[in-house]
Amino acid sequence: MTRAGDPAVRRAFPWLVVAGILVAALSFRGHIVAPTPVLRDIAADLGIPSAQAGLLTTAPVLMFALLTPLAAIVIRRAGAELALLLSLVGVLVGTVIRTLPGFGPLLIGMVVIGSAVTVGNVVTPVIIRRDVPGERVGVVTAAYTATLNVGSLLTTLLTAPVAEIVGWSLALFGWASLTIGGIVLWGFCLARERRAGGVFGERFSGAAPAPADAEGWDPASLTGPTPVVVQRRGRSWLRRPVVWLLVGAFALQAFLYYGFSTWLPTMTADLLGVGATSAGALASLFQGVGIVGALLIPVLTRYTPRLVPAAVICASWVVLALGMSVAPESLWVWVSIGAMGHAGGFVVIFSTLVAVARNDAEATGMSALVQGGGYALGATAAPLLGGVHDLTGAWTATLGITLAVALGYAVLLMGAVISAARSR
């Protein structure tokens, strides 16, 4: 078997694997935000309040928080490639379930989708880190992040106009085509590699190979220890202030992202007095411009001090919440600026985490804590903001909450970056 240190391996680039990752990424966020442009129609047809409708985006995010440790176990048992294929199959199953009549199947379908996407979220960086040459990892990661936003852009932009023709249930089901494409492509990748008698785990890092299992590579060497194992080995990192600042920053960012992703189309329709299709088109800027943010922030991170991209991210969230409160007629401007925050914020937070982690095990534990805590709070955003709107009958108080959260986020993120700089 060819080893990572061989020149032939270093010259190769896994184009087909990268293509499979990018096609899969279209399903990982798109299916979660797909209901948001037609959330008001869903609530009206099913006779449910806004807070209950908000559970449709809360359920997948809650799965992110609860199932991340279990996802690592799935990856170790199945192998990274099969785990990603199973993730896409799970998304497809959830999409089918949510087309059944009633709120119950709709919610269950979203839970299944969230559970499946959790595995995809965890395994994709593993495959990128393992199969992509070191000098290309940053580019492929940025492309993956941008493709996540492409999926969200497509579903936010097109769900409402399609729903006007075929109804919201069939409009949501139509996005299964993205997932089927990912299943076909990734299944082809896996089958071709197995026919060739090789494995995907040929590393480009030049590190010595890990002990092989029956499939060729030990999955545990790819994912690192689960959070439970990390904590048993040592908890000194839990006493570091920077860790908790990152937990808080990621939690508030998740709250803002999923809160706006859920209610932005409805806010747009109410604040500007436009129809669902126009509101979805305007709200899609939040996902579309995020593609630019995913590519721009890494450039700033590389060529400027870490405080610069962090300050840009913080300012973008504050401008979004404040601008929509005081000048909603310029909503497209505020949404475009805010999009920089949700895409680039992940880069700033996790690059800071990597910078302060003292070893791989510590990075694994910190990442699990940051993501678990962050998604748990993010899951509360949609029902909370929807409930406040129902109580007040307007979006003023809701936007006031998002402004307060954005200001808190700025304090925590800037504090984390400053603390990280001092700890070097």
C-alpha cells in the first residue's frame, strides 16, 4: 500500500473526493433552512403558533448539541467514508418523513435530518484533514464552508416560489434531489476506491501510518478521542478563561445565526410588506453573501492581526441587528453586512481555538465543548424569538434581543482573541 511519505502520494490530489464533499455540503445546511421561507404558510396550514413552528429549525440544532460525541463513535465504527454516505442517506430519509401530513412527521423528519447532518458535520473535516494535501487544506475548507452557504442560498431563494406552484410540502421534498446527487457521487467514490483495493486514509501529512484495522486504518487515529476520554485524561484546559470565552462566543453566534435564518424571511415580509417570494429572495442575501465572508475572513486572518477579522465579525452582527431596528427599509444592506458575521465567525472562533490548544486531545475536547454548548443555546433562538413576536405582535422586541446578543457576542469574541494572544 502506498504510504503518505511517498512522492507519488504527495503529488496526487483527490479531486473526486473533494467533489463528493462539496456536493454533500449542499445538503448539510440547505435542508435545515429550507422551511424558513414558508414558515408562515406551515404555521397557518397546521394551525400552530410561531414558537411551535420555530421548533422546526430548533430540532436539528439541538441534535448537533446532543449527538456530536455519538457521531464520533459512528465514524470510528463505520469508517469516515461510509459514515458520510450514511449521513446523506439519513438526510434523504428525514426529507421523505417530513412530507407526511401533520406537524409530528414534519418535526420528526427535521430531527432525523439534524441527526444525520451531525455525522456529516463531524466527519467532513476528518476527511479533509486526512485526504487533502496540507497546503490545500485551507482552500478546501473554505470551499466547503462556502458550499454550505450555497445550499442555504438555493433553498432560501427558491422554496417559496416553488411552494406557490406545488405547495410547501412538495417544495421541501424537491430538495431531496441535492441529497440524491450527493449519495450517487459519494457512493461512486467509495465503490471505485474499494474496487481499486485502496483506502481513502492515505495521509498527506507525512506522518507514520497508524495501526491498521480490517479496513486498513484505525478510525480512532483520524477522529481523536471522544470528549469523554479527553476529560478523563486531564481537565486542566477547563480552567482556562479563553475556553469559556470561546464557548460563550460560539453560543451567541449560533443563537444569532439560527434566529435570523429562521425568521428573516418572515421579518422581511412584515417589515417591507412584500410577498413570500420577494421576502425569500431578500433573505437569501444572508446566505449568499456569506459565501464571500467564508472566503474573505481567512484572507484577513492570514494577513492582519487576529483582532482585525474579529472586530469585522463583531461589527457585522451589531450592524445587522441595529440597522434592521432603526432603518428596515434598507434591510438588504444590513443583511448583506450581517452575512459576513455568520460565515467568518466560525473561522475566527475555531482558528483561535486551534491556536490555544496545546495538543490534539485538548483541541478535540475544547471543540466538543464549544460546539456542544453553542448549539444547545442556538437551539433556543427560533422558538424564543418567535414567541416574543407572538406576545408583542411586532418584531421590535425581537430585534432588541438580537442587538443585545450581538453586543454580548462582541465582548466575548474580542475577549477570547485578546486572551488567546496573551496566552502565547
